[in-house]
Amino acid sequence: MKMNGSASRNRHKKATNVHRRLWLALKTGKATGYYRVPSLKGVWYRGPFEHNGSVATLEDWFDPARLRADYVPTGFKRPGEKTGAVPGHVFGLKLNREDKAALVEFLKTL
């Protein structure tokens, strides 16, 4: 299938724009519409965690109780709320106590 000249230019223009936005996101961290994922380096001292700061420590993050409705958040609590589930990724919640401690200690080495 052959493209006419304007279709080819539009396709190249779109690809160039995407590459430019990706470059900005990766190199400058400026607002580009892309989310720049932070490194795990130093994650242990960057708490509180979760998008709203409701989990104070890594140990609390790996506590399966945080998914229950009667959980008392260890970090930020919204005004008027005493309890509430802190949903999020479930990775690490089914580990035994020793493995969770080892995982937290590993994250502290980064």
C-alpha cells in the first residue's frame, strides 16, 4: 500500500512528536503527559507511601491488613476518617514474616 505525500508526512510528524515527548519525559522530567516512574533507590526514606501518603513505612505497605475496611492508616488520614482500606498493589502481601523482613531490608540497601 502506497501512501500519498501528506499521509506520510503526517505519520512522520506524529512519530517525531511522540519521540520528542518521550525524550522530554526521560531527560528533563518536565510535564509532557507521561508519568516518570521514580527509582527504588532510597525508597525506604521517601515515605509516606501511596498517592496520598496514607502508608507511613515499608513495613506497613507489606501488611495485608491495609486492604481491610477497618484498617487504621499509619500515614496521612483524611479529616473525619479514622479507618479505611489502603488499596494498592498486592505484591508481597502473601509473603511470610521472614520473607517480608528480608524484602524490606533489601529495599533499604538500594
